[in-house]
Amino acid sequence: MSEAAAKALAFANGLRKNVATAGRRWSQWPGGANDLARVIACIDGIQQRLAAVPDAEEEGAASVAAGISDLRAILEWTTYQSAGIATARALAVARKTRAFAERFGLLDDPAAGLSVLADSEESLIENVRSKNDYMQALAARNPQLDLPQPLVRIESLAPKAERKTGKLDLIQQLLKSKKKK
């Protein structure tokens, strides 16, 4: 095995460990475990190709270069995937914070403060959208890798319409609690 192939294999081993570690967070999303398995299988395939590279410099150099290029694409893709998930989690926290602030009237000027929180939510959604676009572009440029679609779907980040509790709802809750006693 050539020195270049050995270095590429070391890169693949490190990337596999990194993806396995980051992938634990992916598994918490629908389809995340399957996507993790696909990416690790892709890395394993590259490792097998690199291990089979002939010792001849000319023949092996192209195979090693292709393997390293594929590994870099996977590294970039997984970085965007992890960042997209982290951003989606930040969005959930921002929404909980806004709901808490609204519920308890914690902001001095509610109109100004809540608009800042709403703007931050839009910014976070746009951030996920751009990461997803990058991931899809990487997958399109590297079809041989068969990279999955981004886990965080923009549609799933849309704010859910919260229904305000009306008088009828309050009466129904009181009646239910009275029946339980």
C-alpha cells in the first residue's frame, strides 16, 4: 500500500468515528438512524476501495485522489447535517422562550421584544434552508456517494398555529375536573 493510500485510509477511519459520534444526534430525528447507516456504509465502501489500491504510483494515485475527494464531500455534508440539526434545536428553544415571555409578560415592550424573537426564528429557519441547499448541492455533485436528503425539513420548522384558550374551552376544562372528583 502506498503512503498516500495509507493516509487516505487514516482519514477515512477518523471520518467514520466522527460521523458515528455526530450521528447519535441524527438518530433522534425521524429517519436519522437510516441516514447514519447509509453514510457510514458509504465511508466503509471508500475504505475498501482505498485498501485495494495497487502499489503502482500512477495507477493508485487517481484512485486515492478520488477516495479523498469523496471523503471530503462526506465530511462537508455531515458538517452541514449536524449544523442543521443544531439550528433546528435552537429554533425550538427560541420558540419556547418566546412562548414563555408571552405567557408571563416578561418583556418591557412586548411588541418590540417579541418581534425580535420572531425575527430570530425566521433567521434560524433561513439558516437551515441554506444548509439544506448546500447539502443537496453536494449530493448532486457527488451522485456516486448516494447521500441522503437533509434530515431537517423546512416544512417541519413552520410555526404551528397556537389556538388561544377561549371561554368554552375553560368551561369544558372546569366540567372535566369537576367530573373527576
